[in-house]
Amino acid sequence: SPCFPSHWALEMLWSTCVAHISSKQILEQIGGTEGHKLPDLTVTQLLDLVAWVENFRETIEESFPNIGQHTSQKTYFDEKPDLLQEDNKQIDMDVAKDSLAWANNMLW
């Protein structure tokens, strides 16, 4: 039996948090959505970045097969997703999926 109740949506929460933090860090390192710092990266750094993004997307799409078909309804550049519903007890799965889709699409 699982350690946590299924309504906690632990896999979705963990993936969404990792995706959000990682995508923000990558954007900072490459100089934003325009990639102003990309010319400063070494070939090794660029290859590491591409390999990490490919591995991340593959893992997310294996765990959440329909996420690639989801078009994010908003962007999360300057704010983190509010993953809890108004009662602060239940996960807002629509927001979690939307945030994960944004990170998945933004990182490609």
C-alpha cells in the first residue's frame, strides 16, 4: 500500500515543484527567454543543458503521458503556481497540470 493517500497527488506535486524551480533556474542561467547569456556558455555547458532538458521532458512525459498535449493557460515566470484549492486542504490538479505543462513546453 502507498505511504501517502492518493488524493495528495504527491507525484504531480513533486514534479510540478521540480519543474518550476528548474525552469526558473535555467532561464536565469541562459539570460531569460531570449537567451542573452547563451553565447557565454561553453560547449560542455550547452550540451549538459540540452541533455538535462531532454531527460526531464522524457521523464515528465513518461509519468504524465498527456502533458504534451496540454497548452498552459498562463505563464509562471514571475510567480509560483498556487497548488492548493481555496480550502488549502486539497490539491488544485488543474493548476498543477497547467504549471507542469508550462515548464515542459517552456524548456523546449
